[in-house]
Amino acid sequence: MKEVPQHIDVLIPEHEIKARIKELAQYIAEDYQDKPFIIVSILKGGVQFSAHLILELGRLNLDPHLSFLGKSSYGKETVSSGRIKTTLALDTDIEGQDVIILDDILDTGLTLKTTLEEDIFPKNPASVKVCVLLDKAEGRKVEVPVDYLGFSIPKKFVVGFGLDSGENYRSLPYIGVVSTS
């Protein structure tokens, strides 16, 4: 196991994350057992969550298609700028398809709301569900419906398991809080 940097406190350990992802895969499998679907993972933070979820879905005999969409609102800051920038456009035809949007964290709601309104709904999918690993409800500026939720967390800046601070800490196998002391 990777040593915990002294200025990061573990909020959700790796074993809890993996157990919850396994549960999320089971919920998704119940909803999509007999029909194809596409997972649209929001990069960069969602890549580890996506990889682990896809593996768990495979263990349940599901084989969703996978696509990526790059969005950024934090840059190198610890709070969202409120400006959502597309860093990678969706290159998959989702018209008439069942789609699950996968994101690492739901904070202000602006990234997901913008993604749904600008990148997903105009492409006429058959259905859309949202799956997030972390929900920081105290930071919400706009409401976004979530169909599959990993963990609710306090309003703290978190890193690890794909989430970063200035492109650092994505490789931590747990979710940690950056300490201010």
C-alpha cells in the first residue's frame, strides 16, 4: 500500500471504495441486464472510477460500450471556477442509446448540468442516468439528478482515486482530504 502523504488525511479507504463500486455495478446490472448501454466517463477524474466499474460490470456479464468526454472547471484551484471547459468532445453516437454519465464528483452541479444540456440531451439518447462516485451536496449551486451514488462527503477538497490537485495525487488508491495545516 502506498504511504499516506503527511498533509492528506484518508477520508474513504481503498477497500471501501472498491466495495461500493461493486455494489454500484450490481444496481446497474439490475437495470441493464438485458439491454446494451453506453457509459460516458467524464475525464480526467472519472478514469479510475470508470475502469473499476467496467471491470465489476464485466464480472456480472455486462459489456457496456465506453466513451469519454473531457470537462474541466477546477484547473489548478481547489474550488470550481464555475466556467466549464470542454477538453475532449464526445466522439460516440449516442442517438437512441441508453447512456450512463459517469463522474468522479458532484460538487456545484455545474459540470454535470452543462454536460447533460450541451453534450448529451441534444444527441437524443433513449435514456440517460447519472452515476457519481462522490457527492459534495453542501457545494451545490444547481441540482442534478443522480441515479447511482457512491458516497456523500463533506464540503472539503478531496484528492485520490482519480481526483487531483494541480494534476497531483490522482494515483492515490483512496480518497483523501488535503489538510490545511
